[in-house]
Amino acid sequence: MSRKVINEAHTPRSAEVSARRIAARAATAVTGAVLLAYHLPILASLPAPSWLRRTFGVRDRLSGSVGMALTFDDGPDPHGTPAVLEALESLGVVATFFLVGERVERYPSVAREIVAAGHGIGAHGYRHLPQPLLAPWAIEEDLERGLSVVGEVTGLLPCHFRPPYGIVSLPGLAWVRRHGGSTWLWTTDGRDWERNATPASIAGKILRRAVAGGVILLHDGDEYGTCGSWENVVATLPVIVQGLQARGLHIRPLSDNRCYACSVSCDSRRMPVTTGGIEVARD
């Protein structure tokens, strides 16, 4: 058989393979575009885009404040959280703790200590998984379960939410907005979870990027980071707070009334709501 005949005999097969490859690549591209549009991962270290602020209530700055807010993620932790609370008390400042549902279930008394000490609380999901790894229904289920656990243990339903790792998704943003809450990111990350982090490096990162109205991210637990990282946080808190105060940046809460009024489908009739600083029982 001639070369020409051989080539002609294989042409339909080659065309079929090429067509399949093109179709597969197109399907992959479409799937990726759909997932990107659905989840919309963004880097929390960047300022929240204005359209996210307007549409979904995403925030990373205080309203009309010359101070800064201290926020802690990944607790409660049986060792880190009490140590952080003690440090905050000695410094006379109030912070906001974004609580993980599975940790609240494991250490309920520590979660209640945060509230008893007068600090604000927010919800940080139930399992601490990046939302883009979850199906839309799983994102909503995780948010609702996390919020329900926090409410049942502390008696308060927070309106402040922060997605794990600061990666937002459209289903997550929509759920928070639908339930009357706000998604909070941050302007300044101490990166205390890094293996080579030290008290000096954490304070340096925060003080270099300190800005009026900014939100500081730290961690009071090491379950999802480097073991013992909270010890560096406790050691550096006086340096951070005093350094900010020297610049006229005093620590402020995320909101004046700490925002305990989020609606949710769990049974919350006995849960108090804070209105103007006064707790009232839900109807």
C-alpha cells in the first residue's frame, strides 16, 4: 500500500481524535469558567473590590474610624485563646474572635469565656475548609452549621462572617448577605502561622502596614497552622498595641454594638440580640 493510501486511511481516525481533544479542552475551559464564576476566589490581602462591597457587603475597613480593629481566627483553642484573652485584658483592648464551629463544639467553655470577657465574636465556618473546594449547597450547609453551633454555645448569633483563608465564593457571599450579615476580610496580616514567624516579624508586618480604619488578622489557635504559633502572638501583642497607640491608632471593635442580630434557620428563640449595646431576648 502506498504512503498516500496509508495517510488517507488514517485521516478519519486522526480527525476524530483531534475533534475529541478540542471538545475535551473546550469542556475543561467551560467548566473552569463556571467554577471561577461560581466561587470567585480572591486574595484577602488585596483591598476588597468596590463592587463586592456594594453587592455583598464585603468589608475590610472600619467605618469612620481613626483606629484599627484586632481580629483573631481559628479558635477557640484551649491554650491559645485563654492566653490571648489574658493579654488583651492586661492591655485594656477589645477584639473580635472569628470562631470555627467544630472547635466551638470541642471547647464550648472557652468560647463562652470570650463572650464573658466582653469581646466580639464572628463566624468562621464549621470545618475550616476553603469554600472553592465545596459545592454551593455544601458551602451554605457549612455556614449555617457553624453559625448554629456558635449560637447554641454562646447564646449569641453573630452578624460578622469570615471565610476560611479569606477566600470568598459567590454562594457564601450570597448566603451571608441573605441572612443580614457582613463578610469581613482584613487589611493587615501578621502571618503568625508561618513556620519562621517570630514575635518581631509579626509586629513588623502589622506596624508597617498599619492604616487608620484597618483590620488586623491574627490567630488564637494553631489547629490549622504551625504548632504553638499562638505563643508568638501573645508575646507580640503588647508591641503591636503600644506601637499603634504611639501612632494615634487605638484599637476599636468591628462595630459599636458587636452586631448580634443575624437571622438564621436554626432555633434561636432564646438567643439574645444586642441592640445599641443592650441585650434583649429574641421573640
